[in-house]
Amino acid sequence: MYPLFESIRVENGIIMHPSWHLMRYLDSYTTYYGYEPANGLFDGLIVPEACHAGTFKLRISYNHNSRKATWEPYTIRDITSLRLIEANDIDYSLKYTDRSHLNRLFKQKKDCDDILIIRHSLITDSSYCNIVLFNGEEWHTPAGPLLRGTARQRLLASGQVIARDISVDELRNYECFKLINAMRDFETLPSIAVDFIRIDDEC
């Protein structure tokens, strides 16, 4: 069994932002097992020739002493509406293979494309993405996400995005949002009006 994994974008044969994934791997492994890994995330990994043209999703699942890599073509999923779902007891601080809690919440999306999870009255993440919101001057992201995604961490480090607590009521202060992760590039994603973040049966 592999309790943890990394999802990594491969663009025309090039592994994108490997240092950020390695950083999270080292942190997650140490947090989960209590000691540092003997091997790096990408040790011995060779990009298959079939992945040298186009966009691919590399998934590396791992446990205390082994790793498993899978590769699949990737097409970005259109997400244009979110339903607010409350879940105060959820914990996804590491990239766990077991996503059963998230999957149960996702089933409550009704006619929306995805969910936006509320924890203790503050917005966190969608089922697969961190969220960034634009207020007309700055891009903000929740200070307490479910998972500190690698794309989120890069944007914070570059100063393009600012972390802060965002309550449900404060959503009205924003114009639009984007959903980001390792596979969804902030620069190329279209912005979506916050009006498409819905409550209860609005979808």
C-alpha cells in the first residue's frame, strides 16, 4: 500500500517544478513516518518517450521503502461553478492516497462542477485545487488550506498571491477566482466570477 502520493505535470517530456514536489515529498514523508526518506522522489525516474510531446500527469505513489510511478495524458477539466460545503472535521494536510472523505463531500456538489469546502467558517480548497481570489487589486488565497499545494506555495513565494483568512461573508469582496494545482497553471487559467460560488441549492 502507498499512503501518500505526488501529482506532477510533465510538459513535452520535462518534469515541471521538480524542486517544489521534492520539498513536499521530504516534508510529507518525514511527517508521516517520523524519519527522512533514504531516496529522493525522482531517483532513477526516466520520462517515457511516449510522454515527450504534450501534457502528462505523473503520479508517484510511495510508502516507507518503495515508489510507484504512473503516467497518463492530461486534459484540463473545466470548472465554472462551486458549491459551498461545510466540513469542520476534515484533515487533508498531507497528500493522502485515501481521499474517501473528500469524495463523499464531492458527491454533494449537485449540479455544480465542484465544491468549495468551508472549515470553521473559513474557505479552504475545492476537492482537488487550492483557490485564489482577486479583489480588483490583489490575489488572495486562504491562509488555512486543506493542503498546501505546490502551485500555491510557488505563488506565495513569488509574491503573486497573498495568504489571508477569508470568511464566507468576505467572498462578496472579490471579483473572480481561479482554481490552481500542479496541473493547472495560474497564468493561463481563465478567471471565473465569484457569482458562480453557490450556496445550498443555488446550482
